[in-house]
Amino acid sequence: MPQPGSKSRRLRTVIVAAVVAAVIAAGTWTLIGGPGKHPSLKTTTETTTGASATPGAQPAGGKHAAVASKSAAQVGHPPITRALPSPGIPLAQTYAGLKARADAGDAAAASRLFRDTYRCVMAQERLRDTPSIAARLLEDDTSKLSAEQLTRREKYLANLQDVLRKAQRDSQLCEGLDENQLLLTPVMLEAAHLGDVSASTCYVSGYMLSDSGLFDHPEWLSEYKNNVLAIAESAVAQGDWGVVAQLQHAYAGDGYTMLGLRQIVGPDPAQNYRYLKLRRLGANDENATYYDKELSNAAHRLPADQVTAGDAWAEDTYLRYFAAAPENTVGAYNSPTCSDPSD
């Protein structure tokens, strides 16, 4: 069953999709139109031969060049190790301090602010939507349902109750926040810039399309266009399989990613092959057959030299960045979006 609130987020996404397509498409060529127009992502690692291994990098003449990511190292901020506020303190009391620390390059503070704000936004949405979802379900005629369907219905109702209880608990820590403090996109972008993988996954997935402040902040669209590839590739360099899946589906143009990322990168068979190969290198037995079939199909549409280059890139990227998480646990058809980030 989908999580309560997902329908409302999808509805808002549909409403703004046309706007996003128009705005992003108008400037997309300036981002990906030609080589040498933008600096490469600044998370490259030098190989023993001096060649860089930027995730997603293409040979000269490729159509995408990522914008530099504002990581803590790049902007010159030293590691900050000050203690964070104790859990359970209302966000209204910690917001200003965490935001100031995040603005100064404190990655831990940026991550904490992102997580606490995310929970407050989700609590607000679930308190608003869950009761009406439950009411509609309770009004349904159950006389023709099978025993199995009735069991699933009862489990779903129980899940709604759990969701509502959690939202009520979380909301107690969110009292006193103003509307600007409940805008997730800005704090999510800052945390992603500073290396938070959960924030990166959420940002790359296009969460801003469902942020209540999007219509008041059209600049978020241009920020997304200018930042999303660098953030995605930085997350790959941190060994994040979720963003690997997002990029692969976006390059495949198969509809498993949100509109924003697909508009930025467009279908690219060579890049699709690279990310498919990377996903296959970490695949478990359950998904290996799927990737083998998809790789075979993708290879038939590419020149042999691009297949060879794609294999080499994937193997090098896997060895460099995925030693700590060698198994690709993301389902073949999944493209992760936002979920409750862990503390």
C-alpha cells in the first residue's frame, strides 16, 4: 500500500509538471549542450595513471558536464565537531542555531536541520491527509470483499493508525515554526551540498515539485538545473546505490524517475549502459538476470568502443566508491525518492 500523503504529493507533482518542463527545458541546452561550457564535478579522484574517475564523466564531446558541487572541502570550511542539540528539543528552539552553523559549512548541523525539518513537514502533511484517507476507506462497501482483501484492508487501517500516531508525536516537536522554516527544499539543498546522502537522494528525486513553497520560489527550478547533476555524481562517489538508480533510469528515459532529472539529462544510451553496468556489478542473485538482459539490449545499440569504455568506467567506479556497500540493494525497477531519514 502507498504511504498516506503520497497521493497528495503526486497530485501536486502533476500540477507543477508542465511548469517545470517549460522552465527547465528553456535552459537545459545551456547545461548539457556542449563540451567545455561548465566545470566538471569537483569530486574526482586521481587514478594511479593520473586520469580522473568522476562518476558519470564522458569522453570529450559528450553532452553533459556537471556543475561544481559546493561541498565543505570546496568552500574551504574545516571540519566542525561541535555537539548538536539533544534529541527531543523542539525545532523552533534549535532552528536558528542549526541554520547558522549549516550556513558556515557545518555538515552535521545541516544534516540535523534537514532531518528535523523533513519530519515536521511530513507530520504536518500526514496529520492533514491521513484522517480523510481513513474515513474514505471506512466508508467503502466491504460486503463483496474476499477474506484476503478484508485482511489487507485491516492491515492498511492499522498502518494508518500507526502513521497518525507517529505524526502526532513528531508534531509536538514542530510547534512554533513559521511557514519559511517549514520549507524543506532550501535546507535539503544545503545538506546535499555538504554531503548528506539522504538529502541528495531526496533532492535529486525532485522533491521540490511537491514542496508547498514552489510557486513562491521559482528560483528553485534554476537552482535544481544548476545543481542536480553535481549533487547526484557526488552521491555516487559516496557509494549511494539510490542515486545510481535515479541516474540510470533518467538516462534510459524509462519513466522511473521524476520529470526534473529526466528533463536535465535526457535519454543517453551510453550513460544508461554505464550505470546499468554499475548496478549489475553490485546486483544480488534476484536481480542479476534482469540486468544481464538489459545490458545485452543496451550493448546492441552502442558501438563496441562505447561498450568497452562503459565497462571500464563501471568497474573503476565500483572499486573506488562501493567497497563499503558492495551489494546493490535497490530493486531493478526502483528509483528511490524521499523517505524518513535516519538520525
